[in-house]
Amino acid sequence: MMDLRAWIGVLTTCLFAAASFASADETGGNWPLFRGDPQMTGVASSSLPESPELLWSFKVKDGVFEAAPVIVGGIAYVGDLDGKLYALDVNTGEKKWEFFTGEQFVGFNTAPAVKDGLLYIGDIDGKFYCMNAADGKPVWGFETEAEINSSPNFYKDNVLVGSQDATLYCLNAKSGEVVWKFTIDDQIRCTPTIAGNRCFLAGCDSRLHVIDLDKGEKVADVPIDGPTGVTPAVRGDLTFFGTEGGTFYAIDWKQAKVVWEWQGKQSGQGIRSSPAVTEQLVLFGGRDKRLYGLDPKTGNEVWSFLTRGKIDSSPVVAGSRAYFGAADGRVYGVNLKTGDKAWEYEAGGHFIGSPAVAEGKLVIASDDGVVYCFGAKK
């Protein structure tokens, strides 16, 4: 018979697993964060049709989109480098509202995040905004000391965001007041990943940081081969991400040690695509024009898919496919089992930002100022 201490250990493990994999329940079928859920797994709870069709496109004159959209309650939100944030009806493409920072070249290159009717986003001037998701009216603002490339994430009543000032800020989500700050030795460009009461940062200081979210204190850090702005994905005890040095890591965050590392054949090619992770595969794009599917347990390459352009866009798993954009101006759907192309759409321009998938639709924006929405025509 199991003693009380053993039962407590089992219960703790189960509770952490529930916290780590409650993505669909946490998001309610929406895509409210950069990678869809707090653990940044890049896995959608919504499926897409076998052959997605273009439902609408929204063109911004002289616009440049490098950011990923989010989708909540039938509205897609996406920020532009021209200083504007747009709220678009996901069914029609109709603009519901726009928010302007006040300066044309002070825009957004990161995804917003939406929770409890409020939208949060940081701009390239270092200002962090909280506004009403319904109409875009500001609620509060917070000034960091450098550009914000990090998308927000949430823990309890707080919102977290990183800045190039090397600081992770934990703010009260309703008031914007500082709860705590955590500073590393170089810029923070990734989105903070959250599982249980732990936060994960892959930094430009060439370390993976594990932070206690209740205390704002370091739990552990692990040296890596170079700087990175890639957002880690967490599944169970492992966190996955790539670096500018071209190495992709799987790190056991509980033991603070590298489980495996992978390098492609073209060494020196940095990885800027944040991974998606399932039980069978961890997926990411490379600047060598390939989407990779690795075994998350061993790091062995299962397959790779070659495009005609660099892949900085982060893949999203929806059903049996991974969807992503590439610098060749195409959006791809790749079969997860075989790595073969299942679908593509040639849009033009370049895709740097990642897709969002919710409500049976995929939304992605290009650097020539166009937002695209794909799904099934009625």
C-alpha cells in the first residue's frame, strides 16, 4: 500500500500535468496567445478543412506585418509596424476598430494577448498597453526601457511581458502595477512560457531561465550555445527551443539539464521559428528553408520539408497537419506523419509572422501589409 507521502507525490504530479495540458480548457477554443496556450505548444484545438480556401483578405496601404495574430470571440487582432493594431471580424474581414500608437513608425512586431475582455500588447518603443478588446480604448499603460518583442502571458491575476531592457515584468493585469521584476544579463525577446507556477525564458544571454512565478525568483538556469529570441514550448518535464547558433534543445527543466540537442546539416543557420510540440513530434522552421519534425524523446529527425524561402514563421498544429508561412510568400500545410505537402497557398510578399488557428479558420499576415483568412466557404 502507498504511504501518505507517496500519495502526495502522485497528486502533485497529476495536478501539474493538468496545469500543463489543459490548453483547450484554458483557451476555450480560442487562440488568445502567441502560441495558442500558456505552455506555448502551438497546438490548436480547432481543426481546418481538408483544402482551406481564402475567405477574405485585409490590405493595409504601405503596411508591414511581422507579428502573429490572435483570435478571440470571433475577432482577429493583429499589430502592424505602421503603429496600428487592428481588430477584424474573423468571418467577414470587416475592421471593427483600430488603435494607433500616435507615431507611424512606432508599431508592433509581436502578438497581443487577450484575457477577460482586455487586450495586452507591447510596441517597439517599449510601451506596454492594456486596452478594452471590444473597442480598443486604453485602460492603462506601462513604460519599459527598451523595445518589446515579447508577447504577453498570464499567471493568476498577473500579466507577464519581457523587454529588450533584459527584464521580465510581472504586472497586475487590472491596474498595471508592478508585482515583481526579474532581470537577466541580456535582452529578452521571447515570450514567457508558463506551466504550473514556473516561467521559462530563453534569453539573449545564452541561457534558459526557470523562474518561480509566485516569488519572482530564479529556480534554475541552463547554459545554451548562443543567444535566442525563440519562445520555448513546454510539454511535461521538457522544454524545447532553438538558438541563433543553429542548435535545437530539449531540456529537462526539473533537473536543469540538456536531454538532447540537434543541429542541422547546414551549421551556422540560426533558428528563429518557435516550436510546436505534440506527443509524437516537435516541429520548427529553419533559415535553411526547411520545416523539421523531430522525435521529442530522442531528437532524431523524423522528416524535413523543403520550401523556397527561410522559415521564421512558427508552425501551428491543427488536426493532422502543421501550418506555417515562409519567406517564399507561401502558406503551407504539411502532413504530420509523412512530412509531405498537403496544401499550399501562394500569396506573395514574405511571411515572418506565424498563423493563428481557431473557429475553423487560419489567420496569418504578410510583410506586404495583407492579413489572410483561410477556412471553408459556406
